[in-house]
Amino acid sequence: MFSFQVFILAMMTVELFGIMGLIGIKLSAIPVVILIASVGIGVEFTVHIALVSEDPAQSKSTHRGSL
């Protein structure tokens, strides 16, 4: 499952670079910060989904308390 998560994050980064290239955004300091932030949000979301799906027997209230 780990390799699938890494693949999703890598494809998200490739997609962001591709969209930036298609619409003509040059790679400078501000777009790099936006890319880093979006990858960070993607990592956080992926880790959250992985932790929730790891043990489906736990209740939602347990997960809310741990976050």
C-alpha cells in the first residue's frame, strides 16, 4: 500500500507541473512555494486516509480524539 501512496503523490506533482506548463506559468519562487504547499497537503491527506483505513474496527470518535 505504501508504494501506491507514493505513486499517487508523485503523479499529483507531475500533474501540477504539467498544468503549470500548459497554462504558461514560469517556475519562480512563488509557484515553487505553491507546489511545495500542495504536495504537503497531499501528503497530509494521504497519511490521514491511510491511518483511517488501517484499522476500520475503531470508531470515528476514537480517530477524532487521536487527531
